[in-house]
Amino acid sequence: MPKLNELTIAQAHEGLKKKEFSSQELTKACVDRIYEVDEKVNAFLTVTEKEALAQANVVDKKIKAGVVPGLLEGIPVAIKDVILVKGVKCTASSKILENYIATYDATVIKKLKQAGAVILGKTNNDEFAMGSSGENSAYKITRNPHDLDRVPGGSSAGSAASVAAHECIYSLGSDTGGSIRQPAALCGVVGLKPTYGSVSRYGLIAMSSGLDVIGPFTKSVEDARIVFEAIKGKDPMDATTVECPSPDLASARSPSPTRGEGESRQFPSPQGRGQGEGTLRGMRVGVPKEYFIDGMDNETEKTVRQGIAQLEKLGAEIIEISLPYSPYALAVYYVLQPAEASANLARFDGIRYGHSVLRPSPDLAFAQSPSPSGRGEGEGLYGVYAKSRAEGFGDEPKRRIMIGTYVLSAGYADAYYKKAQAVRTLVKRDFDDAFTKVDCIATPTSPTPAWLIGERMTDPLSMYLADIFTVSANIAGIPGISVPCGKAHGLPVGLQILAPQLGEDILFRVTGAYEMTVSHNS
């Protein structure tokens, strides 16, 4: 029997339901683990122990009264520090929001609270979710629990590391270009990036509004499904959200190239099946040749190909496909994402909230403010903006704000931003065409396992290349999941599965079947 903090959601739920332990005992086990290891792992920025135990006590009273707990009721979760939890500090790992206390709950937090979840605290991330390693936080560097000298991936570094270190049962992160899947791969856990619009972004500190998605880190595929079902759905507070199909409908339908568009294919469910061959019979899995590139770590490629071979053993048909515009996805991402970030981060101006070099009096007239080309930057309203932002933002947000401002500027927007949007359409068309031939796509999650802390900090371009296999899904708005598929150089490797928009259940079926037949605990 594993320790309480090492349980999956499903196992913890069963234990609570059978009254084998209480929610307070489960929560205390996670809190004790945080105090035991987080001084080294640095996954958490804020631990809300008192509030968590109070939430657990409420659940315990209900269970004691004979109420059967829900799937997430009484189960501890950690939250990335870009997602608002009312009354709890939310810094986005930036000095500019060092003392900001959230005044409302994000929609996903409302849903988790309604489900009875116990919130342990807020996890560290790259500042404003900008980064691929967890090294860009203004407060601390999160370390990989498998090797403390190595990065956990990013930007949801603390959320991935907290699950891998068993400091919580599951966590929430956000994924803009791979910020859930890539750290999940490097930390050896499951990470789900849902379809864009399937989960509300209301209450998520916006970095790139056209790419951001909230999703879970879990210890199993089944747990990822449980969390996704709890947080998905249309939200009147987020106009980009859509109605999601019920799992019963989604699980049985996928377009087939040999059938009309209105028809569907029936796939057997991995649940309730034996571990023999045939679990994925009828499933067509595409493997894009563009995702196995020169420069990819050889052991990582070998491990991922073994994972794909296992899908074939389970009955899936493996088909080589081409996504010819996918090599341009990274360039598209690093035009669109900084452009949107530069607009979103303009609100942090030293006036309304967050870090400020001074609090100007209400009668400070805009007419008295010097222009950037005028008097010194320390004078007037412009000086407040410039100095507050210079002190509050770290190097990576500044870099991306400058890139974004440049690609949106007069004379350059057509050459960069509009061109990137046009190529984005081509990338999405690649996937649309591919999904007429296959039901899902299998790729590596990361070209390498976790690298040493500090190894890439002086070379932003090499850091950006860590997202080369993940950004396409965000560009196309499709769902993706990373599951552990073995090790390279003694470090975890992730297998990424991509599906059509709103095809999360295909992801769960494929990776659920894979997970049931493969163990990588050694």
C-alpha cells in the first residue's frame, strides 16, 4: 500500500469512500511531504495549510454523516501561481505582483471548490508563464525531483514537480506552447493540454489569450480524465469557451477516411479489457516524419519509438504521415505569443495594482507627463510606467514584450504578425488533413530529457527549441497529452498523443490502454 500522499485521485477517492482514512489525514500527508522535500524541490510559492485542513474537515464531516464523496472531494490539489484563488496571493512568479491578493476565484477554481477539492497552495512557474525550464521565476528555481541538479521543465515547473515529488495528489497548470506537456515529460507524470476553449480562462493571468489553456498534471491517465471532466465546459465569463461533448459521445466517435463525414468509428475501451493485444484494434495512429529531427537526443528517440511500437502491439495501425508546415510552428509561436503577451502585460503599469515606484496623486495630469522622447524617465506619469515595469519585470518578460511590441509596430505588423497568422492557418490545415487519415498522432514530447540547471540560460534560442514538439498543438488549438514512456540517460521521457479538436476522449483511450500495459517504475 503506497503512502497516502503517493495515491492517485482514483485510489484516494476509494479510500475516502471506504473510510480507510480521512481527508484531513490525506491532506496532512501531503503537507508533511511539502515540509519534508520542498526546501530542495522548490515547487511551492505559497502553502495554504490552515485553509486546506479546514476544507478537508468539511469533507470529513459530510462523509461521517453518510454522504458519499465525489471523485475530487477531499483530495488535495496544487495550483499554478497564474490561476486566481480568492484570498490567496497570486504573483505569476513576478516581482510586479509580489503582494497581489486575488479578489475572486478563477472559473476552474470555482469548479474545483464546488467539487470539494482541497487546495494546498500555489506553485512556482516561469514568470508570467514565460519559459521552458522553471528558472525564470523571480523567487526561486524549481528542481526536478528525479535529479535536483536538473530542470523540471516549464513554465508549469512547480505544478509538475509537486506531482512528481508526491507533494500533492494532482495539480493544475497552464499550457501556451507546451507548458503542461513538456514539464510532465521531464518529470515523468501525465500532463493534459485540453482543446483551446474547452476549459475557461477566466481568472487565469493572461499571457497569450489565443493560445493559453488550463489543464491538469496527474499520476495516471484516469486521473487526468477525472480532472478534465470537472473543469471543462462553456463559461459565460469567457467568450472563447465551447460546449464539450459528453464522454459517452466523444469516446465512440472519430472521423474515418473510409467513411462519410457523418459516420463514426467504434473503438473498444481500454477499461475492463485484458492487457493483451487488440485493445486499440481499429485505431489509426499517425507518426509525423517531421517530428524525428536531426539533433534530437538518440536515447529519447529510441524510447519514444518503443512507446509507439507498444501502441502497435495493442492493435493500433501505425501510419507515417507528413505535417509539412510543422517546422514553421515554432517561428509562428514566437511571433504570436510575444505579440499577445506585450498587449496583455500592458495592464501592469504601476498605477492600478502591483509593483509601483510611487503612488501618483489623483491630480497628476496626463498633460504634464513627459513623452518618452522628452524629459527624464523618472518624471511624470511616463516615469512611473517605465520605472515600475523596469523594476517589476524580469529578463524574459522584458524580452518578449520588446519582441511583441516590435512585431506589432507600424511598418512591421504586416511582415511579421499578419504573416505569422497566415502560416498558423497552414499549420492548422496540416492537422485537419492528417486527421482525415488517422485518429490521433504520436510524437515525442521533448527532444531531450531534463537538462542541467543553468545550462541554457545564456542561450534563449536553445531554450525556445525545447518547445519544438509541443507548440504546434497550441497553434492548431487541438488537445494533446504527455504520458511517461520510459527513460533516457536515467531520466523520464514523454510520449505525446495529439487528437482532433474536442477529441480528448481519444487521448484518454489511447494513453489509458498504453498505461495499462507498460510500467516504467524502474
